[in-house]
Amino acid sequence: MSELVFFSGTMDCGKSTLALQIVHNRASRGLQAVIFTKDDRAGEGKLSSRLGLVTDAVEALDGMDLYAHLVALISRGGRADFVVVDEAQFLAPEQIDQLARAVDELDVDVYAFGIATDFRTRLFPGSQRLIELADRIEALQVEALCWCGARATHNARTVGGQMVVEGAQVVVGDVSAQDETGYEVLCRRHHRRRMTSASAGAAALSPDVLPVPGG
């Protein structure tokens, strides 16, 4: 029986790499994938991983009916043996419903990959709908690490290395950005304290936070 599976984890935990691996493994057995993505770091219509792997994909535009796209493809004689969706957190809830319909009515497996919560620790609407509808939810086994070495569980947005907790839910940035909008994974303790690697480094260098022996 076909399934809707949600693979969830923080940034840097290998979601896109696993998505590409699933595509590769099934393609090697003669199966044809339909790949949807949205706002990938490599640009429109691309699925890429931080390891440098990239493949073409269908950009899931706002308002696009993913179920209708699959039906049209099959009606033209195309194949959709399974579906992979990356950056699924950016999809609208109705698009998640369309993916569930594809599982139920077209009998295809759908593997969705995404971040559950945003930089404010709030569920993305797309991820919330996946949690509500998925047949299975899988936590990625590759653990991203906070700067302190603990398991990273939260995504932080940074501006110039400083964590921010206000702003639009979706802002495209770079995990290595220093002077503009970027992202960093943190453990819950340091997310609550708003302590990024940059601010932790500054604190460690400050004489105000270090014991100074008397002269």
C-alpha cells in the first residue's frame, strides 16, 4: 500500500541528501520519480544537497495543484512511480492535501522532506499539515550539532551573527552568512538564550564574563 511519509529534521541533518539517495536507489531499479521542490538554495527547479549533489525538479509554485500536475503527466503517457518533495515546509496546506490525494487515488508513494518548525519554534503550515496527514513521520538519524556540541533541535535566524526572533516566516538565507540574513542550528538551551556561535565567541572574549584573578 502506498504511503505519505514525512522525513523531518533541522537544517544540516541530511534531508536533501536522503531525498537524492531515494531517487537514485529507485531509479536504479527502473522506477521514475517526480520531484517537487520549492525555494531550493540552488535556484528554481532544482533539488540540491549541501554535499554538492543536484538534480532537476519541478518548482512547486504558489497555487499550483500538485495532484493535477501528476494526473496531467500520467494522462500524457508519462510515469510517476513515486514522488519526492523537498523543502515541503514551504508548501501550502492544500498542496499537502493534494499529495495525500495522490497517494490514495494514484497509488504512488510520496516522500516529503522538510523542517518542522521555523526560527520562532512555530510549526510551518505545510509541516503541520504533513504531521496531521502522514502515514509515517520519520526523524532524520543524522544529528546536526549546536556550536556547543549538543544535539541541535532548533533553527535560528541570524542577522550579522545575532539571533532574531521576529520577521517573516520565510526569508531565504545562507547558513554560512555573517553580515546578512543567515541560519544556524542550536540546541534548545542556546536557542532560548538566543546565543549563536558568533555571540558565544564574543562572550568568551569579553573580560566581563571571565573570572579575573586579583593582582
